[in-house]
Amino acid sequence: MFDLSIEFKTFPYLLLFLLLVVTCILWIYRSLKKKSRFSLVPFIWVNILLFVAWGRLVGIDIDESEHLHCAWMVSQGLIPFKDFWKHHSPLLWVILSPFFKILKPTVLIFELSRIFSAFIFVAIAFIGWQITKRVWREKAKFSMYLLILFSASIDAEFLWIRPDLFMDLFLLLSIYFTLEISHKRLSPAFFAGISFALAT
């Protein structure tokens, strides 16, 4: 049995989901009625707007508080895996730790961290598109890529403060550089190895 209380923890989640469903149904009905060709553009815009709105409305996740606390501990001079232990890669904590040195521990740090996560998401999307073009060549459709990208991230997970962002980024970079490997150049293999090491 589908449990809405689990999938949609707050009313804005359900409202945004219903908005997406209704908008898509109305667009399909309109297109069928006029016997016109389908366009992915409206679906893409709806998904992007929902993605941004969801990122703004979603509450602070427990994991986000945990990772920001780890970043605060790093800012206090504590060393991951020596002075405290978590099973995640410490790269995110090291990068976010200057926020705590520049600003006092306030809610503003959550906002800045979310904005930082958004920039990493853009980098992930860009690298993903470069890989798509390389693999699918002329069959790669940017509109379909955007639709899949934002549909898959409808819960704005890419905007949450998680170490997974860097894992995704560097894994994609390792794939990108692997596709560039040739007998003439060694640098792509070197950068692929570095990226994979950073991802883990």
C-alpha cells in the first residue's frame, strides 16, 4: 500500500507533486485535442521550477545537520578519523569548514551551503551532458537529457548538503577522462585515476 505520510512528509511536497501531475496531464490533453506534436519544453520548465521551489521549501535534513556539525568540528581544528569518526569522505567537511571561520554558526550557513551544493549540481549536470554527447553523439538530445535530469532529482536531493555530491562529481569526471584515453596522450588516464581516487 502506498503511504503518502512516508513519501510526502509535509504539505508543500504533496502540493508541488500534484502541481506537476496536473500540469503535465493538461498539456498532454491539449496536445491530443489539437493533434499537435508533443514538445518536452513545458515538462522541462515545470520540472525545473519544481526543482528550485522544492529546494527552497524542503526542511533541513538530519544528515545535513550532521555534515555541517562535522564541518564545524574541522573548523575547530579536529581531524577526521583521528579526533572523530564518520563513515563519509571528509572532503565536504573540509570545504565547508571556512564558512564557520568566516561566519558565526547561524542559519545563514545552511543557506550558503545549499547555494554551494547548487553550484556542484550544475557542474555535475554539465559533465553528465559532455559524457552523453560523447557516447550518444548525434542521438544525444539536450531536451531529453534535461527532462531526465530534473525528473530524477524532483526531491531536490542534489541541493542537499551531502558528501554524495562530490562522489557523483568525481565519478563522472573519471568516466569523462576515461572516454578521452588514447595511445597518444597519457594525461586523460592520469586525471581519470585522480578523479576516481577523489570520488572514493
